Amino acid sequence: MVINFEENFEIKKLTSFKIGGSIARAYFPESEDDFVAVLKQEPDAVVLGNISNVLISDSGYSGAVVLTSKMNKIEINGTRVSAQCGVKGQKLAQEAARAGLAGLEFMIGFPGAVGGEVYMNASANGQAISDNFLKARCYSRERGVFELTKEEMHFGYRTSVCQEKGIKVLSAEFELEPMDAEKVNARMQSCLEFRRSHQPLLSLPNCGSIFKNPPGNSAGKLLDECGVKGLKQGGVEVWENHANFIVNSNGGSSLDVLELMLKMRDAVKEKFGINLEPEIIFLGGNNKREDELCKMLYQKMQK
Ligand SMILES: Cc1cc2nc3c(=O)[nH]c(=O)nc-3n(C[C@H](O)[C@H](O)[C@H](O)COP(=O)(O)OP(=O)(O)OC[C@H]3O[C@@H](n4cnc5c(N)ncnc54)[C@H](O)[C@@H]3O)c2cc1C
């Protein structure tokens, strides 16, 4: 089996933040068998989808990364839709709409892939990936390939069992609702319109919401009340229209982002006594100052 592989792979251009250095070993599996073979060979590999929720250090990552973009098959049987982990959420939403199936419209609005969306339990516009989720094919070192049902996924706000147990998602299956394609398209359109008025477009590189909403509150509102909109650090800044977004407006670095996150977090802590938890994930380990910042920002050290 020959699996596409590159050493010292420059990842910056693939990330939604347009930030990130060299990855020591990058694998590009094209099938479930490839994916499992890589994970057996590289048990500590980090799996990445569309890299829209991960900040990668400019100092790079010394381990292995599996990029799932070539695992992109979709199958539709009646109301059941199954997608490999690398399928872009936007494409899945469009294919489902074309087949007259509703339930995944929210995916049209942001740049994740199915594996990352299941792992994060992505949600928007009142819908979540968990709503119509049936089961996923998964892999872990301990169990090999196995299936997890919706109940076994333990979905919560931006969480799933995959995060606690180091489980990789190979593919996911959804049970959707039959609906007139025009109506599904109209619902997708309204998700897009909402997004255009509330979030930065990707022409302004960003990583989505920086912090999770604390229980019963809104991270964006708390940050806004601290007056952080427009706050700059090196080449990055808090977006002027929504305080929970950092945009890479001027060729910023991963260090800039982490320093700005700390300022944002501390402003909220000081004013409201609330400790915001980052939603974005950090991948690095080769820069001392970044490690220090991560220890302050993240309860658990990120890989
Ligand atoms: C402009 C913008 C808007 C956004 N809006 C929203 C929003 O409205 N709602 C929302 O929920 N999110 C939003 N996001 C964040 C992001 O798109 C989601 O978190 C998405 O689910 C991440 O998917 P991804 O494929 O990019 O994952 P990545 O960023 O590549 O990875 C995210 C995490 O998932 C893990 N992972 C990825 N693939 C797999 C796999 N196959 N198996 C196991 N683990 C895996 C990674 O290791 C990492 O820990 C937004 C991002 C941007 C840039």
C-alpha cells in the first residue's frame, strides 16, 4: 500500500487562519484502509480536516499529521447519507439539498469537514451535527475499527467522546428528513445570509469563534463589554464587528494570536471574574513562549 506522504510539509496555505509552519510528516490517505494503516504506523498522529478550528504554530510541529481531504466520498440511500471524514460540510449540505433531504443546512456556512465537525459537534443557526447523526465508523488504538451510535458519542456543546478518548472519525452516517429541494435551498440561503452579517468571510483569514460560550452567557458579548474590538497584536486583531473573532489582517503569527487571546481572556476575567475557555485548538510544541501562553490559556496542554 503506497500512501501519499510528505516530509517537512508547509501547511500555512491550507489553514483558515493562513498561519502555520512545517509539519515533520504529513499523510494524505485516500481510503479507510489507508487511514487505518497510517494510524497503526503513527499511533500519535494528529488528524486534521479542513483546519478551520486549529491554530498551527509558525515554528511547526515535529510529529505526524494525517490530512483527510482526500477521503471525500458521499453515499445517499433514501434518507440515509453517509460521508467520509474529509467531505467538506458545505458540499455535504449541497448534495443533501439536491437529493431533497433536510437537516444539514447549517453546514453551508462554515469551512469544516465531516470528521472535524463530528469531533467538535459543530452547530449553527439552531442546528447541530448531532441532531441527525446516526452512527460513525471510528478508529482507536485500543479498539481498532468500530462503530459509535449517537448515544455513545456523548455529544455536548463543542464536545464528543472522541475528544476524551483520542478516537478518530473515519466516516459518519445521518438520517435526514425528506423535503422539497427548493425549501432546503432556501433554508441554506438564510443560514448564509445570517453568517454574512455576523461573521468575517474567509477572505479575512480567521478560525471561527476563539472562545466557547460560558454556561448561560455569550463570549462575544462579554468580550465586547470589555472593549476589545479592534485590539491589535502584531499582524492580528480582534474583528471590529464581533469581539469573539481574531482576524489575521496583516500576515500575523501564531504567537500574535496566542498573545492576543491571553489579553482577551484576562480582560473578561478581570471585569467579570469569568475564565473563558478557548474553542480553537493549538498544535505546536517548538516555541517556548507559545508553550507558556498555552499553559495559561488551556487547562489541558494541547499537542
Ligand atoms: C469562518 C468560520 C466560521 C465558523 N463557524 C462555526 C460555526 O458556526 N459553528 C461551529 O461549530 N464551528 C464553526 N467554525 C469552526 C470550525 O469550522 C468547526 O469547528 C469545524 O467543526 C472544524 O472542522 P475542520 O474539519 O476544519 O476541523 P479541524 O480544524 O481540521 O480540526 C478540529 C479538531 O477536530 C479534530 N479532527 C479533525 N478531523 C478529525 C477526524 N477525522 N477524526 C478525529 N478528529 C478529527 C482535529 O484533530 C482537531 O482537534 C468556524 C470556522 C471558521 C473559520
